[in-house]
Amino acid sequence: MFGKKTDSAQNQGHEVLLDQELYPVPGTDQSITWADAVEGTLILGSTGSGKTSGPGKNAALAMLNAGWGFCVLCAKTDERKRWERYAESVGRGDDVVILSKSSGTQFNSRKYELTWK
């Protein structure tokens, strides 16, 4: 955090939340906090090394369980089904909104940005 630290209840609440463990890192004594997750996550490995099915899945399920919302852009044809399964597995299936040519659902991001308050 930059600048002077304030003592407001709201800021203290955010700091407490950000310091909470979001999920443990399997096979280690380390954990990922909410702050770690919102600052960025990078998973590296060669093709087929299990990035999506291992650490990616672990992070996704933890975030879904914590009530997070996010936009997932899928390049592979099986990715959409994977994310639908993740959401279903934690009781969030009804929260999924599919934006595709065939779904009939649209989102105008420029209009949203210009009118968002």
C-alpha cells in the first residue's frame, strides 16, 4: 500500500480480508492469500504438464468457493466445459453466463465502461 496507512474500519477490514489464506499450496507449507491472488497468478510449464488440471484448477476452485466472480476467456474447445464443471462442483452453476455466438447473450464492454457508475 502506498501513502499513509489509515485506521478506518473499512481499510482494516480490507487488510484483514487480503491477509486471509485463499488456499494452501499442495505439497508445501505455503499458502496463497487473497492479496497474492489479486496481485496476479502466473503458472508456467510446458504443453501437457498439467498447469490447468493442477495448480490452475486448485486456484479456480478456491476462488469460486470464496465467491469471486471473473471472466474466463477460452481458447480451447474443451475449456468452457471444464469451467462449467468447476462452477457446478462448488454450487455456482447458476452463476455462469456464456457469451458466445450461439448463446444469444451479449455484453457491450464499451457501453458498460462509459455508463458505469
